[in-house]
Amino acid sequence: MLAVRTALAVGIMVAVGAHFSRTLNKIDAGQLPVRLQPELLVASGLLYLLAHLCWSTFWVRLLHNQGVHVSWWVGLRAYYLSQFGKYVPGKVAVLGIRVVMLRHYGGHPLPVAVTATYETLSSMSAGAMLGVLFLPALGGALGDKISGGTMAFVVIASLPLGLVVLNKLAAWVVNRRRRPGAPPLATPSIGLLAQGLLHGACGYALLALGLSLTVRALIPDARIWTLATYTADIATVGLSYVAGFVAVIAPGGLGARELSMQLALTPQFAPAHGEQAAGLATVVALTLRLTWTIAEVVIGLPLYLLRPALPPHAHHETRNENPHA
């Protein structure tokens, strides 16, 4: 199955790469009005990390709500480092990394995995709702085309609520049959998940600012920054993130997210740049991916090296697991 998933992931990336290559080959790269401003890309990377701070904060709140009382530092570190697991086809590695990292800090695997699932679905739901809400801002044929699939985004947006109902039912069944001393099934409240949507919306608002800065970092005569362009950027990052999430096989949504972003940005660039719009949109989408990936690596390396001290009981458990330690 791993080989099949990897082959599918490679196939997706090759297909999207070929599409981008054909788009760029249709225009003269020398005529693209691109001039790099690195300081704006640095700011875009910082906004990306702050957006994930919104989402990781909600996950730590979920952990505390379910009795996993790790420190904020431990929880945020596990969240940021687990993001590298999304590049493994299937994205399940994200959950596995969080479970392993919190195991010695008092985090039982069940609530850690369940809360991580809720956090992911809440952030994706926020993206789907914002994408549907600001869909008219994209305008043109693209807005009409995506409108045909609005129901799919509505379904994604309602996933946390449906999961709560299902989880409440499962918790009632499991808790009636669980053994004495066994931890109860994690069941976050609807109110807490509603707050998670707010955390998610704040994250997408920051990502949209990052997209706006990336556009201005590359295109000297970028469109004027107005409320209309900002809401269009929110719709773009929301829909592209959801597209990357739905493409489970694609590592980190690679390809699916960039293709969605290119399709959303092209109509916005068309009035000023005509036939060059698709090429500019491609450059922006790929630059944004590279910028945000570099930001992940820059924050991930020190977080990996600065390992929090294990609690006393963890040292005792470690010695029992490995008597030669």
C-alpha cells in the first residue's frame, strides 16, 4: 500500500508539474514583470508560522480539555515538528509523530490522536467556510465553476459537527464497556470546536496576508491592496488548502494546492497582464510553496534541537523499557 500511495503521489506531482511547465512555456519568461523583494517573502514566511500558531494553540487547548496536561512549549513543539509528516503520502504520519512525541510527557495515544484529528478537521472546515463565503470575490468563470462544487465544501465545513455527533455516540458505547481505569474516549464539546473554527479563521486571515505579500514581492505593479483583493486572497488560500487536504495521497497537498491557487489567481491577474496572467499565477503559487516550506525548516530545526526536559516519571519508564540504558 505504501508503494501504491507513493506511486500515486509521484504521478500527481508529475502531472501538475507538466501542467505548470506547459503554462510557463507558452510565454516568454523574459517578459514576465517579476522583480524579487526578499524582505516581503520573509514576512510571508513569518505570517505562515503565525497562522500555524493559531491552529497549534487550539490543539493544545484540546489536549488540556481531554486531560493531557502537557506544557504549551511541549505541545507547540510537537505540532510544528509533526507538520513534516504531511509530506509522507497519506498524511497519517502527522498523527503518529504527535503520539510518539507526547508519549513520555503524559499524553495517552488515544486522546492525542483524536484531538489532532479534530484540530485538522476544524482548520480545514474554517478554510472551506471562508472559501464558500468569499467565493464571489474570485469572480469570473472560475467563481462560477467552483460554485458547482460548493456542496462539497459545505460537507467538508460540517465535518467537525458530524464527527462530534458520531464521537458522542461512540463514546457512550465505549464508556459503557470500557475496563476500570481505562481512559474515556475523547469527546470535545461543540462549543470548544466552534472556538476552533475561530482559531482556524484567524490562521487563514494571516495566510491571506502572506499571499498578498508574496504577490507584491514578485510583481512590482501588483493590484492595489483593497478589501476586495484581500477577501479574494482569503478565498484563494482557503480553497487551495482544502484542495490539498482532500488530495490525501499528495505529500503536503503538493500539486493540488498549487494548481488550485493558480486557477484562483489567474483571473485576478488577467485584467492587468493578459496572457501572462497564468504564468504569473504559477510563479506566485510555486514561490509561496517554497517560502512557506523554508519557514517550516527554519523553525523546525531549532525546535528539534531544543528538546524539553522529560518529567521524572518518564525517566523511570524509559529505564524500565531499556534496562541497559
